[in-house]
Amino acid sequence: MIHLSTRIVPAHETDIPQLLSLNNRYAESGLTLARTPEFAANHLSDYRVLRDAQGGILGCVALDEYSPSVVELISLAVDEDAHGLGYGRQLIQAAVDLATARGYKELFAVSYSDELFLSAGFERAPLDTYPEKISRYLKVDKTEIEVGQKHCFARKLTAP
Ligand SMILES: CC(C)(COP(=O)(O)OP(=O)(O)OC[C@H]1O[C@@H](n2cnc3c(N)ncnc32)[C@H](O)[C@@H]1OP(=O)(O)O)[C@@H](O)C(=O)NCCC(=O)NCCS
């Protein structure tokens, strides 16, 4: 029922509390990295949200630029009650579409969800392909790169 009336759209400023609540609830277990209202406000145009028929937010994803050609997929999260309905896959595709439209050549993600990323056209990549990721996260939250089972995935993008 829910999935018939959802849509993935750019985030609005008023979505920030809800999308942060969604992303940050998974940060304690290390699945996502906690984000601040300042980060979300500064990156608002990089977020996409999955909106239900009532306007609530069931999921989110964002891009975080590393260079004019490389961008990271971050803050992928779906509400617990809506897991397993294909929304995670749709949000990854929305991030791929946005990154492609913006002209990036490569999209990467660091995640435990191997199957999800592999089935979305990503390939395993060594994290040291992205030295900037390592230095950036050492400043923010080094657990992001210390967690053993988290893997790095990358997808090459081609212009539409
Ligand atoms: C990861 C997450 C976004 C997936 O969302 P979802 O809407 O449940 O995913 P989908 O329904 O689109 O699942 C797509 C496929 O991936 C699989 N999958 C989803 N999450 C998975 C996981 N954590 N591990 C293994 N497989 C997973 C599903 O079984 C499904 O496979 P199928 O199509 O063969 O049945 C969601 O579980 C979530 O919010 N998790 C907590 C935050 C998180 O881990 N974020 C990822 C950070 S990169």
C-alpha cells in the first residue's frame, strides 16, 4: 500500500529534523554516520528524501562531494517499518541519477550492506582508492574506517 504513493524528491529545509532523526537513529550502531543540522542545511541540495502520501519521510540519501569527479553516497536510511520494500534500492538509484546528472564520474559508498550495493551495480573497491575519505573521516569519526566488516563500493558513472 505505502509503496504505491511514495516518491523520491529533493529535500526541503523543513525536512531537516525528520531526515536527521532517520539517519542518526542508525548512527549508534555504526550503520550511518551522525550528521548535524548544520551539515544537512549546508548540503540540502545534495539530499533526496522518500516521501509518503502524507508528506512524511520514509527514507533518505545524500551525496558528499570529494572532487569534481568523485562523490560519496552517504546517509542512506529507510524507516524500520518500511524495510524490505525496495526503497533502499530506489534511493541508491536516485543517488546514482543525481550524481550522473551532476557530471561525476564515480560514486562510492562505505557500507555493511554488501548485497544491496553489489546488486545495484557497485563493485568492491579498496578504501585506499579514496585517501581523502580516510583523512576526512579521521577528523570526524574514525570508527567509520575502523569497522572491520564495512566495505567500500564504487560505481563508475556515464553521462546520460
Ligand atoms: C540498508 C537499508 C537502507 C536498505 O533499505 P531497504 O529499503 O530495506 O532495502 P531494499 O528493500 O531496497 O532491499 C534491496 C535488496 O537488498 C537487500 N538488503 C537490504 N538491506 C540489506 C542488508 N543490510 N544486508 C543485506 N541485504 C540487504 C534486500 O534483501 C533486497 O534484496 P532483494 O531485492 O534480493 O530482496 C535499510 O536496511 C536501512 O535503513 N538500514 C539502516 C541504515 C543503513 O544500514 N544504511 C546503509 C548505509 S550505506
